[in-house]
Amino acid sequence: MDTGRQSPPIETVTIDDEFFRPRREINREVTIEYQYEQLEEAGTLENFRRASAGERGDHNGMWFQDSDAYKWIEAASYVLASRDDPDLQVRVEAVIELIAAAQAEDGYLNTYFALEVPDKRWSNLNTMHELYCGGHLIEAAVAHYRATGKESLLDVATDFADHVDRMFPEQIDGAPGHQEIELALMKLAAVTDEERYRDLAAYFVDVRGTTDRFAWENDHREEIATLDEWEGDEGGAEGDGEIGADADGEDGGDVDGADGDDEDDSAEEDWEDAEVEPYDASYNQAHAPLRDQEAVEGHAVRAMYYFAGATDVAAATGDDDLLAHLDSLWENMTQRRLYVTGGIGSQHPGERFTRDYHLPNDTAYAETCAAIGSVFWNQRLFEATGDAKYTDLIEWTLYNAVLPGVDLDGTEFFYDNPLASDGNRHREGWFECACCPPNLARLLASLERYLYATDDTGIYVNQYVGGTGELSVAGTAISISQNSDLPWDGTVTLDIDVAEPTAFDLRLRVPDWAEDVSITVDGEAVDTAVDATDAPTYVSIDREWEDARITVEFGMSVEVLEAHPAVAADAGRVALTRGPLVYCLEGVDHDRPLHQYAIDPDATFEAAHHDELLEGVTVLDGEATVPSLDGWDDELYRPAVETATENVSITAVPYYAWDNRDPGEMAVWVREA
């Protein structure tokens, strides 16, 4: 069996990249501090204080709000792993003390239940998020332990995991309504070497779709914890906790109906009707056992966390059949249910996947958390298989579906990410359901682990991000320094430093967007045997290495894309990409409403870099056609043959940077001339 690949610890990689360094500095210096303030303002930390004091009632915020604190600790811990920050460390330890004080003697920990319904633990697995919060507790604890070596939060997490292990499946046969604990338990098993945590994770993966626990809860609401005790209404949360009614409340945006571009209004209505049915098992992937599921279904974040945990289980147990099945689900997602940005989840009600090729633009959900979950899943699939298609999608998703979730100042966030806007969609400072902001913070703070990987025979260069990595292959220390011009240009240099001549494979990812690739080692050309049709792939350079410089040139040009004919929302439209970036038009750069512009697929665009614009971006300048306005002053309609067009200039900016200037329209997909 494939022995797998190992991603390096965060502390062994240093990022010093022209593009990512300023974003990570803002994340460290601004976002994490800002989010701590929001945890106080929203009452998240106060919930722990009151629970530890034995108080009852008046829980602050969403019933799963504990998870926001845990994700904040995780993000802060990744920062601590890469640099000394005494003030941040003191703050983290103070929050950990609050959490530990709120834990029950038997290991159970959830402030909503402690304050509101202490006698109804584990009675509503579907809606109440106890295992979801516990999973984020465990992830935070593992990150903190690895960063500091301290066991203060790890002890809390293991006590909670032991409590869950006593309850499931001996006393309760069921799965979490919101997945998360599956992948968390695999992380806990890795640092504790406790096989029973792996077994518990495997149980949660396999039991989903095999029991009627959720249906039983739906039919016995009078006997279980429901949301009647919770007085909020953000995101359409329902007091009865119905699955199909978006009962988790994790909806940071408007709940819209059918998209006007949909090709089948009746089908759209069917999906809307499905959302108000009392029980929809596909919502949290419980409609069938995982191995019997034929497509990615339901709530997109839940699906990504579930598949990530399942991939970990499959890799740890050598279950190649499960890995192959997960790959088939990945193919379904990427070939039929993925936005051009890498975003996933096309419908607001249920924050979910709907059906093949249903990818509306202005009502796109594409939740930031779902994109982050996709990164998690793809990283695990790569580690299990070594396939470049997974690391390639990580790059695309990171630039185009994750980064749009936070503004350039680091204090405002998108929950959902539309691909078109009439000017009324903007990032917000916080959400009642604030899952996305700390999720962004923890991913940006842990970017180091996605750049490289090693196995027994070599090194993978997965992401082209400047900095250094101190790696090891078969016990030999190898230093790799990288300088990258991405995402603006395709030049990358890597310096290899070895203490003594050492044989290993250096595997360089060739992105799908690369038109061509050329590689030299100390000025001598390497026969890559790769052309554009082969990407994404790895070029493997197998030799006995001494100190060396590798120069890589990826061909980068503007691509005018069209969507599959079945994507009704994009019919007669094109989108612009260059390198790893998706571009969009913004109203602030144009005199006409965006719907008037049309792009010829054969049009030529020039890439021009502007250091002063949007903190430094390469824009695409070109021409489009617009209808002539001559003769329209006193007309509402007239024969089409009387309307001429004229050429005008357009400017496209990277999609990740939209809504950072004056409010206005935005469009990724533009009419085709």
C-alpha cells in the first residue's frame, strides 16, 4: 500500500512571499486581535465564564457559538508555532482557563447545554452541534499542544473525547448532525497514539446513513433538546430543529429564492419545496451510507468535513476502496457542481449542493467555510494518493474562493460569495453565526503546511509561495528556499541546500493553468516531457542532489472561458482567468452598467501591474462591445437591426479583491459578443 505523504510541521516552514506575507501579517496583527474582541462583544467568552460559575439561562448567541472560540485558539496557536508572541500566548492561556473551568466532571463541555438544557445532553444529535463543537475543541487542543508543548487544552479535549467514547456507540448509536469530530478525532489519535480515537472516528464515518436516529429525533421533538430555548432567528433557524429547514442556522446571507437564470423553474421549485420538508437526510449526508453515495449532496460544509474525516480514516486503515469512492465523489463535485472560482454550494436555503450544473451567479452561496473545507479535503486526498489534481485545486480554491472571504484590511468578511452583484453585497464585520471569520484566520495562519510534503523518496513542491522549508527525506536534512512571482507571473526559483550529496526525487507541481513549462537546474534544461494536456501533474527530477538552483517558468496568459452548455446561468457568457486567478468586472472601473458589456472570445487582453491599486494587483485591460445609445432617447423598444454596437475599454480585476473600493456592480461571467 502507498505509505502516504507527510506535510511538514508549521515551525519548519517560513513564509516570506510578496503576495502572502502582507496578508498573513494582517491576519496575525489585525484579524486575530479583532476576532478576540468580537468573541468578547458577542458574549462567547462570557458563556464560558457563566457556565463555570454554575449559572443558568441567557446563553449568548448561537447554540454552537463555543466553536468560534475554539477556532480562534487554533488560529492563534498556529501563529505561536511560527513566532514568539508573549502577549498572544498569555491571552490564549487565559481563554483556555475559561474553557477548562466550564468543563463538567465527566468531561462533557458545551456552554449552551450547561446554561439552557443541562438535562438534555445528546438528545438531539441532528441539530444541536454538541459533537461539532467538540470537534473544534479537539482541533484547537491539538494545534495548541503542537505549538507550545503544553497540555492544558489537550487535557480538556481528551477528557471530552473519552466522554464521547463512553457514550458512542455503547449508549447512543448515531452520528453528529454537523460533521467535524471525525477529522478532529484522527488528529487527536495522531498526537496521543490512542487507537480508540481512530476507531471512534471510523464509527462516526460508517454509521451515517445506516441508522434512523435523525428520523427518530424528528418524530420525538417533545422528548429532546430543541431550539425553542433559543430566541435568535438568524439564517432561518427553526425552533423545531427540522433538518430540511436549515435548522443549523448557519446562514450568514440573505435567503433567496430561485435564480432568474435557472433553466428549469419547476426544478428550482422542487428544491425549494424539499427545503421545508420535515426531514431531508441528504442535508447532512445521511441519506445513504457513504460508500453508496453517488454525488456530493446537501450542506456543503458538512460534506467537506465529512469527506475529509473519511479520507483520514481510509488512509489510516488502508481502505483503498473507500479512497477510490471518495475520489469518485470528488470527480462529481469538480466536473458538475463546482463554481469557476472553486466555490461550492449553490443554494442559500440549506447552504447546499443542489443538482448537476446548477450554478447560479447572483444567488450563489459558495460559503467561505465550504471553500476552506474543500482545501482540508483536498490536502488529505493528496497526502493519501500523491495526485497533483488535489493540490492544484487547493491553489485555485485558495486564491479564488478563500481569499475573497476577507477584505484587504482584515476586519470584514464574506459569508457567502456571489459571482455577480448589483452593488448591494458587501463584507461585514461579524455575523451572528460567525463560523467563517475564525475559519479564515486558522487557514491563513497554517498556510505553511500546504506548501511541501515528503515521503521516503522525495519532496513535493505543492504550492509556489516564497520562503524556506527545513525538510527531511529518509533521515537526511534538506533546506529548500523558494522565490515565487505568483500569482502575477509564472517564474519560480528554488534553492536546494544539502549537507552532503543526497539522492532524492524533487517533484514540482505543474498547474492546470500553465500553458507550458520549462525547468533548469543550475542553468541546464530539464526534459520535463510535459505539455499543457498533461497538467496538473508533477515533474519529478530524480538525481543525487548537491547545492543547486532550480528555475521554473510556467507559461501564463489570459484565458477566456465558457461553461458547460448545461450551466444555464452562464449560457452566452464568458469568464476571464490568468494564471491561478479568476477575474471580474467591477462597476467602479466602468461607465456603463455591466450587463451592457460583451466580450469577444478572441479578444486580446493585456496584463498590467499596478502597485498602488488594491495593494498591488495585475489587471486585465482589453476591449468589449456595448450597444450604441444613439436614437434611444425617446424609445423603449425598437427593431434589433437598428441597434449598432461600439467598442469600449474594459478593465478586469482579480475576483478575490472585489468590494474593496467604492460600492458597485460586480460580474465574473460577462456576455459573449
